[in-house]
Amino acid sequence: MNKTIGLLLTLLCVPAMPLLAVAADFDGSKPLVCTVIDVSECIMGEGCKAVAPEEINLPRYLWVNVGQKMIQDKKTGDDTRKSRIESLKQVDGKLILQGAEQGREGVRDGYGWTIAIMEDTGQMVMTASGDLAAVAAFGACTPY
């Protein structure tokens, strides 16, 4: 009887194994590359409009390394822009990353950002806000 129960449990669990592997890809345990697909820029008094990432100096690709607490716009290179992950939480099946950047010296262009990565699909939502402006971006991530 124990062999029968063991075999039954094995047969029930084996089909779920690929789902467990996929979910683990987006829990922060592996580095990710995220592609920005849709972007909206909102300015107080003007409303929101769709823009290309390049129009607002947003990288099309983001390399996310939770282990190093770092997000960057290129995998390598001396001119790579980097942003430190200051907060990390897993909430309701989402990996939530947050940080803030000072911007350029002498210019009031600092901002705070949040990235939510769905742990089951790798879909991504990113928001950033600063002085009277906000950006919402949607995309998808994959392990690298």
C-alpha cells in the first residue's frame, strides 16, 4: 500500500515540476533581463501619453540582479547606467523592487521607482515618479 501511495504522489507531482521551475525563474534567485514594451509618460496638467522608451531616456532592456541588488541598462561596459535596489519584497506572487536616484547635479530631476515582476509569468510593471511627472512601463523578463 505504501508503494501505491508513493507512486500516486509521484504521478501527481511530476506534471507540476515544470511549473515550479518556471515560478523559481522570477523569484529573484536568478538574474533577469527585462524588455520594456509599452511606456506612458504622465505630466501634471497635461495628462498621459504613450511614448517610446528612447524618447524619455528609458532603456529598452534592463538587467536585474537581485543577488547584487543592482539594475543596469547594459550587461557590461564602462558607460553602463546602474541603479541600486534599495528595497526587495515578495508580495502576493510578485517580486517588488524599489529604489531612488538623485539625477544630475544642479538639476531637480531625481525620482523614485518601483518594479513589480509577476513570479508566475515574468511580466513586469515599472513605475517612476518625480517632480509633477510619472512614467508607467510594461514589459516582460526572462532569466539570463
